[in-house]
Amino acid sequence: MKQLDVKLMHPVEQINMIMGRIYKSGMTTTSGGNISIRDKNGDIWITPSGVDKGSLTTKDIMCVKKDGTIIGLHKPSSEYPFHKAIYETRPELTAIIHAHPPALVAFSIAHVVPDTKIVPQAHSICGDIGFAPYGTPGSVDLGEKIARQFKDKRYKAVIMENHGVVLGGSDMMDAYQRFETLEFCCRTIVNAKRLGEVNYLTDEQVLKYVNHLPANVPHFVDIEYPSDERALRTEMVDIIRRACNQGLMISTYGTVSARWRDNDFLITPHNVARMDIVPGDIVQ
């Protein structure tokens, strides 16, 4: 999936942006959750301890150097030990998100691992989910228990017993899309159970979806659109972002289309994070 190019952003900008999205979406509290990035030097950038997540700025983000030196205005998150343990266990992961969104916390309290095969996109993004036994928050013990789950390379997301969830990604946007999609699955399962039995997709149905996706998506050159088409594309992007802000769409799920001239129509692409779509991404 095409993502916002975080490679052009400093780690403190990425962390501040994603924590802002998580907080505004109601997926963490003022004191809960932490995010980190490990850069190419082996330094870990992480949210601070004891700072309101709703008013976080780039100046608040802490850096723990590879040699253990701490740089910043505050103390690193108390959950730093498990971030470090995960990075040591899974070198290919460069970003970690930990939070306490309500639906995911409910699953952790019920000791249930969510089955993401409710829609095909979700399972292909989240994959299998691990479950880590309870450990005291901020303890080395908790870090070891989570790291043991991440040793299984099937897992990029682990439910923490009576606590929350932790997810890793190849970069910050990869981790965030997995986090948002998993929370969407949990909310949807909880709501569906109020109506009756949840019907999950089969492995064959999920595989059929994965196999039908194009292996190589063509790159379209930028062109100059007529003013009326630019206006429609801009309106579509506005609708998409409003839907994301209202929780009606997530970065990996949701489609908008509009009839254009004759039999043509404009539609959201399958490979672009919804919140980051710009008018030029819309496909005709």
C-alpha cells in the first residue's frame, strides 16, 4: 500500500504526527500509549513519560542513543524496556506502537485473540496475532514476555494480557495502518456479536483476495486536469478525510467514487492510505 513518505520526515515529526492521529481518534488517553522509532544508527526515539499525549510536540520526543545516553527534556516512556526488547528480537522492525484503544483492551481483558478474517484486507495487513501473558507495566519481565511472542515472525501484533496491544512495522506508517486496522476489526467484532454470531471468512476466501491484487501497480505521470475535474477530485479528498476523521473510514479500508463524463468515473485507488490521499491519487 502506498503510504505517506515518512522517510523524508525526522523521527520526532513522525512520532508526533502519529500520536496526534491516535489521540484524536480516541484510541489512547492523555497518559496512555507510547510510540518509538529505531533509526539507522541504532538510536531509539520514543515518546516521553508523564507528558499529556494530547499536547505532545516534537520537542517532547526523547532519544535513547545506542550507547544508552538519554537526550531530551523528559524521561523516556516507562515502557522503553519492551520497545528495546522487540527491536533486539526483530531487527527488521523500525517502528513500534503501543496503546490502549477500548476494543483492543476489551479483547485483552477477555483473553481473546481477535480473528481478523472479517474482511480480506484486514487479515492481509494484520496477519496472525500473538498474545503475551501479563507483566507489570514498565518491567523487564513484561519486555521479555512480549519479546518471546515477537520471536515468532508470524507476529507483527501482540495482545498484552489485561493491558493493551503492541505492534511493529517496517516503518511508522506500516505500524500505524496495522494498529488502526486491528482496532477496526475488534470494534466490528464486538458490534457484530450484539446482533448474532460472527461469520468469518475462510482462508481460501482471504487467499483469493490476496491473489487477485495486481503484483505491479503502474505509475501514472502527473497531468494537468481541467478545473471542473480538479474541483471534483478535491471534493472527493475532502469527503475521504472527513470520513476518516469521523471514524467511518480507516487508512486501509473504504472507497469513494463519483461519475464523471460519459461512462467514466473517479474512484479511490486500492493502494493509498486513505487519510493521506491527495487529488492526484484519485483514479479515472
